[in-house]
Amino acid sequence: MAKMIKFLDTYALIEIYLGNEKFSGYLNEEFIVNDLTLAEYYGILLREYGENEAELWLKKLQIYSKKVSIEILIEAVKFRYEHKKQNISFFDAVGYIFSIKNGYYFVTGDKEFENMKNVEFKKK
């Protein structure tokens, strides 16, 4: 059975940045991010730790980043609308739909995704 590639959402990336051992192992596996998630992650690092850290991690992760199509963006908007009671962020919706459409596991600790299909849920 082929091993599924992991899509690391912003939650997972922040936990990796913070040195959480539950998440750091993902850097040794086959993983991917998309350009929207990478931009969101950059923004968080910029705000919390400064431009140098944001740039450092952008350079580290850019080679793992894939573009998001308009079709996935639209489907993510629909997904968010269908799950509006769960208050899922646009970035998370895009990451989840991107993962589903590309056959990746969506790695997150966001409680909204705990019981959804193709999710590898990890708490801090």
C-alpha cells in the first residue's frame, strides 16, 4: 500500500516551529503545503517573530509548496459555506479541499477537522 503524502496546515507548521515533538517528525516524511497556507504561515511568523524568521521559513518550505487552482478555491468557499456553524477559516478550508482533491492526508490540530475524512488529527 502506497504511503499517503501529508499536507501540513498552518497549525501543524506552527507546532513544528515551536519544537513540538508530536509534529516535528513530519519534516522527515513526504509532505506538502500550498501557497495560501505558506502565505498564512509567513504572516503569523512575521507578526509573532519578525521578518527574519518569516523569510527563513519561507525559504525552507517554498520547495514543498504547490499552487492552488481557482476550482479548489471555489470548492473551499462552498465547503466553508456548508460548514459555517463550525467557523472554519478560509485558509483551512482551502488546505482541506486541496488535500482531498490531491489525495493527501490533511494534518491539523484544529478541532473542527477532528472527525473528518482524510484528516490526521493531532493535539498539542
